[in-house]
Amino acid sequence: MSDHAPTRHVGGLALPALTALVVGSMIGGGIFGLPSQMARSAAPGPLLIGWCITGIGMLTLALSFQSLAMRFPSLDGGVYGYARAGFGNYVGFCSAMGYWIGVWLGNVGFLVLLMSSVGTFVPAFEGGNTPLAIVVASILLWVVHFLVLRGVEQAAIVNVIVTIAKVVPLIVFIVVTVFSFKIGLLSENFWGQGLPVYLDGETETVTLGSTASQIAGMMLITVWVFSGVEGASIFSRRARHRRDVGRATVIGFLFVLVLLIAVNLLSYGVMHQTELSGVPDPSLAGVFAAVVGPWGAKFISAGLVISLSGVLLSWVLLSTEILRMPAVEGIIPERIGRLNAHGTPTIALWASNLCVQGMLAFTLISEGTYEFLILLASATFLIPYTFVALFQLKSSLAPSEDGGQVRRRRDTLLGVVATIYGFWLIYAGGLTYLYGSLTAYLVLTPLYLAAQRQAGKKIRFTALEWGWLVILVAGAARFISLLVTGQV
């Protein structure tokens, strides 16, 4: 982007409004399940190290999105657009598919957590995956589906009520819990040696492992609680002053990071880690109830119900948009992105929500449902995020027209750190999740081939795309072998 581009947009969003939008894009339901999920993965010492790594890595990723949005304003589609521009059509297709899978899996997780929150008031919903809970979640899903079919796309999700519902319960939790905090509980087993923790509903004495393995174990959870960080990149065109976009990104990100660390560490200081690991989702409600009594669970759950209701609609819309952009550009069959009379991509919407419905049915027989879903969704985000980091690095090293050396050095540094963080996440997330993601890309590849035939194009791959296809085949072969031998 030229240095002479307009830096002020009359009537646009000021810094406080931009910051609120950044915060709203990152806070969903993840933080409300954080205490027990982290307690099953890491002790306080490794936890703090892990949060430091996450803070640096996710901030560079957020700033990479913001940098790319400023430097390439004509690229649409976020993770899809950047992967395609940097590495070719097929890689862009895989990035879009990976992100799409993560979003609809996230919607399943939102519905399960929403029903579990209702379970605080109605015991028949407890756990979020009882038969009654799944029936009600399914009804809610299809109500949202038919609302969106009628074009209810501007449902004012990011509004004052939802923002308050997200943030206020968290701040109240932090303020109240500070007065019940016991440093002895936090430091009792600071590095996590042989802790008895709840696994699949039963207490087992497990060694959490080395500091490095504990840090790796918490990484997928941190990806989930920060999913949406890429949403900050879309605010640049709405800013009153362009310089405020970067400021809002940093301020909003740091605010959310502080909330996450505070909620996480304070939980370790009011309950023993073994007890904390067994608190059902939303575990923040259970922890607050242990501090202030039963009303605490109802207070947290009520705010979460409102928050998740808003997040669900916005993510349903997001799942359709992710498919619409590749369809418009001929990367998947054009009909998938075709709009109805109300401006809704009908086939994309049906495909997304039928997948959600199928996975909802599966949760009836699944243990540890919510955590399983968020880990699976987080894993599918890793490769698209890493392609964004690689494109940030690649584009920063390309010849510059304006010769802005200071900015180029900054962009290169962001790209290097974000790329290292992306590959670290893939490693930390576990090879099984990686193989599963690669298998999904390969299984969906016929959509890409069909789009090329539809456009009358010869199916050709660049050398880089052939290399990527070989990786997919190898990953899928390994995943199938794990399935056959019962290791998955």
C-alpha cells in the first residue's frame, strides 16, 4: 500500500470501538471452559511458560493478518486468499477447507457448551450431550439455519449486550476470586509431578510429563481460545484513522491475554488441580460456585448462554462465507457459492449445517465431548494459520516498490516468528491430528478437481502443489494405518 493512501476515514470507527471489536472477535466460549481443560494438561509452571509462548506467537500472527490486510487490500477471503496468493490455487483450496472444517466443528462445540450452560438451570441438559440437550441444540441449529436462509445476515451480533455478557462475568470472577486465592494451592505442585487428575470421568494418577510435554499439551487449547484473532484484520477499512488498527489489535489482544491468564491462574489458587481437572464444562461456572456458592454458577452460565447465542449465529455465517469465496473464484464448484434471493449461499449453508448435525448426533456417544470438539477444531486451524504466516514471510522478502526498509524488516520479523510458532503448534498439537487434517484435505480434493473441469481447465499442479499433494497422500496413508491398527 502506498504511503500516500488515505489515513483517515470520516465517520469511521474510533480506537475504543475498534478495540471492542477486536476483543469481541476473540472472546467466545473457550475461556469459560479453560480452568478444567488446562488443569488436565499442565501445572502452573509450564502453564505460565506456555502462555508466554502463546502470547508472543498469537500476537505476531494477529499482526501478520493486520499487515497483510493493509498491504494487500484487494485480497479477500482471509486465510484462503493469502494461502492462494502465496502458494497456488490448490493450497488455497486446502486452506479454505481446513478453516471451514474448523468453523463448523466449532459450531458443534458452541452448541454443546450452550446446552451444558443451560444444564446449570435444568439438570436434564447437564453435560450438554444428553438426548434432550441434543434435540434442543438441533432445533436451535435449524432455527438459525432458516433465519440465515431468509437473509438475516446483519443480526447485530457484535452489540453492547453481547459484549457485556462476555466480559463482565469474567471481570467479576477475577475480582471476587482474588480474595479467595491461596498461593499455597498454586505452588503446591508447581511443575506437575505425578498428579492425580480426572480423565474421562475417572481419577487416575498420571505423570503430566516434562515441562516441554506439558507446554505442548496445552497448545491446542490456546489456539481455540484465540480463534477469531484473524477477525481483527477486517477492521482496517472501518477505522477512522488507519494507525488505530494496529493499536486496537495490540490493546485488544493484550486485554484478552490478561483475562485468559488471570482466569486460568486464579482457578489454580482456589481449587486443588486434581479437583479442578474434574469440574464439568463450563468449568468456570463450577470454579466460581466453589468460591461464592451456587449463585456463582448461575451467574457465569447466564452470561455464557447470551454470549454463545450470539457467537453461534456469527460463526454459522462465517462457515458459509468461507465456502462462498472459493466458489466465486472457481476453486470449488460455482454452485456451492450461488446466492438465493436473500443473498445467502444456500448450498454452502446446507453443507455446513448438515455436518454440524451429524457431529451433534455423534456427541451422544462421546465422552469428554466439548474438549474433544475444540481440540479437533483447533487442529484444523493450524495449517491455514501456518500458511498465513508463511505468506507474511514470503511477501515481506519480495522486492518492494516504495523501499520502506523499516516496515519491511518489521514485516519479516513478524513472518519469521509467526512461522516458527505455526510449525511449533503443528508439532505440539500431535501428529495424529495433523494426519487427520491432511486426510480431510485429500478426501475433499475432488471438489477442487470438479471446479477445474467445470471451468474447462486442464488439471495442472505446480511443483509446489505436487509436493503438497504428496504430503497429503502420505499423511492420509498414515492416518488410515492408525485407524486400522486401533491407535486412533
